[in-house]
Amino acid sequence: MKKIYTHDNAFIVHNVKNLVEAQGIEVFLKNEFAQGAVGEVSAFDAWPELWVINDSDYDRALAVVNATQQAGTAADWVCDNCGEVNAASFDMCWQCQHDNHGN
Ligand SMILES: [Zn+2]
């Protein structure tokens, strides 16, 4: 197993997980439940980590991750609920989970 992605925002990690899984790659989340309730902040929280089950999927999974990161530079969208800038690969605002569909 290999780690392909980590971020302090569990919602973003979930988004990347969904995108990688959409390519038929088996992944699992580590530290998924390490963070406290929404809004709770602790310096000791472990970041959620995304791992591929099969090492042979690593390069492909990483390419998906890189694509999601680069997509943000091309077509960011601004949440009309909270004004946060989101990467194009995210269907929902990472800040407030407002749905971008319909924009
Ligand atoms: Zn928002």
C-alpha cells in the first residue's frame, strides 16, 4: 500500500478519494475518524491520508491526484454561498459544502 494524498481538510481528501475511485482504483482512508467534530480544532489531529491498496495502481492514482490539483488553476469557481474559491474538480464548496450544481 502506498500513500497518495493527504490534506488537513477531510472533505478535500474525500473528494480526491471519490475521483480516484471513479477510475476503478481501490483506495482507503487512514485517520478518517482522527479528527474531532466539525468545527473542532486541535493541533494534535492527524491529517486524513489517502492510500492505494495495490502498489501497481500508485502511478495511475497519483496522476489522478495531480490532475485534481492542476484543475484548480484552470477553472476555479467561487462559492456563491460563502465566497470561497474552489478547485474545478470539486462539485461542492470545501469550506461550507455548498453544492456547485446549477451554477
Ligand atoms: Zn462555500
